[in-house]
Amino acid sequence: LSVSARTVRDGDGGFAGAALAYKDVTDLVRALQVKEEFIALVSHELRTPLTSIHGFTALVLERDDLPEDAVHQLQVVSRNVDRLDRLVGDLLQTAQTERGTVDVVRRPTDLAALVRDCVEAARPALERAGLSLETHLPERLEVSVDPQRTAQVVDNLVSNAVKYTRPDGRVEVCLGVADGGVELEVRDTGIGISPRDCHQVFSRFFRSRHVTEQSIQGVGLGLSICKAIVESHGGRIEVESAEGVGSTFRVRLPYDAPTGD
Ligand code: ADP
């Protein structure tokens, strides 16, 4: 049952009583369950053929007798399969996080190396988009996190920075220890986010009007997944942005500094 209550006032604004409304939401809850099950099932079914396409494309690309234009075409296939795979993964994970927090398996991890790897993986996309890259990373930063999930957060923030920044812009990735916590910042000189939208970017399926009008691809799941992952680590994620100037996404994670003994 969903219950809502309201105060009822008389003509002079005095308290006249209270109204309670009870609503049976059984059907709604059931519909939501069906939706989750459907998303999970479809995502699983899509994953299998995608894995096969991905594997065979990679295999053909390894041949050294391919004409150059075929290599380029296959690279496009490969990038699009990756995109589809990420989308399916996001849908699957969204269906899972709707039921609670993300499962996190912590391991001692060199976060500096992890961020460096993510940035390197994004370098071709950065170059293709005509963006310059700046990094401020320590040599090592040992923390206890789920490496796979954390990489997913970094990948997402960096790929958004690339996606929402026009050619000749800059993407900056900084990592360090601040206020007793680990702080990761991904900054861009991109299109920015309006103050009103800043409150909503971490909500599922939210996309600003700006990006839908410009037909920039995406479904609005990445940041909600990032938030769920960061919060499952006991951390938080926030954004500072100015339209037409750029955005800074900041992730803070708890940091237990090594004692050295
Ligand atoms: P998607 O990128 O697929 O739309 P996200 O959940 O990653 O989904 O982002 C939600 C929305 O937040 C985006 O559609 C966009 O409006 C805004 N956004 C996210 N990152 C940035 C950024 N770096 N610069 C400007 N807007 C952004």
C-alpha cells in the first residue's frame, strides 16, 4: 500500500483535520518486477551473439592479408560492437542495481595504474575527437577497491568527457589524496551542464535537452551506474559545471593509508 497524508485547513487557514489516501500499488510493483526481469533476460540473450561477433571480428583483424579498406571497415564494426556491448552491460547492471546496491569485491589495487590504463585505452577516441589530454597521476596509489567496477567508473567519466567536448578541447584526469580520502577528477572543456540539470545527471535515463537536440549518442545510464558503484564503495560522486565552459566530475573514495608496518 502507498499512503499519503495532507492537512486540511478551514477558510481562515486554521487546522480543520487531515486527509489520508491509501492506494493499492500491487500492480505497479508487479509491473516493475516484470520490467526488470525482461531487461535482464533480453540483455543476457544479446550478450551471447555480441561476444561471438566481437571474437570473430578480432580474429579476422589479426590476418595480415586484409586490404586496408577492409581493416578500416572491420575496425568500425569492432567499435560499434563494443558500444552495443557496453549498452547491454549498462542495461543489465541497471536492472541489478534497481534491486539494491552493486556487489563490490574489494582487492588491494594500485589506483594510479588502473586510472593510467583507462586513460590509455581512451587515447584513440580522444585523438579521433581532436582533444588534448592532461593527466596528473601519482606513481602509485594503493587502495582497497573493486578494480573492475572502479575501472568502469573511470571509463565512463572519461568517455563522457570525450563525448561532450568539441574538437580542440581538453580533457584532464587528476588523482590524489585530499582530506583523508582518495580524489579522482575528470575535467573537460566541453558543452557543460546547466545548474538545473546538474541535480539530475545521476538519475537513470536522464539526458539533458542539449544533448538529445544535438543527437549525441547515449541512453543516460552511465552516470547512474557510476553513482551506484561509488556509493557501494562508501564514496560519493559530484559534478561542478558551467554551460559552454566545461564540467568537472569528482569521485571521493575512503582511503585507509597504508601504515607501513
Ligand atoms: P549518456 O552519456 O549515455 O547520456 P550518462 O548517464 O553518462 O548517459 O550521462 C547523463 C547525462 O549527463 C548526459 O546525457 C549529458 O546530458 C550529461 N553529461 C554527462 N557527462 C557530461 C559531460 N562531461 N559534459 C556535459 N554533459 C554531461
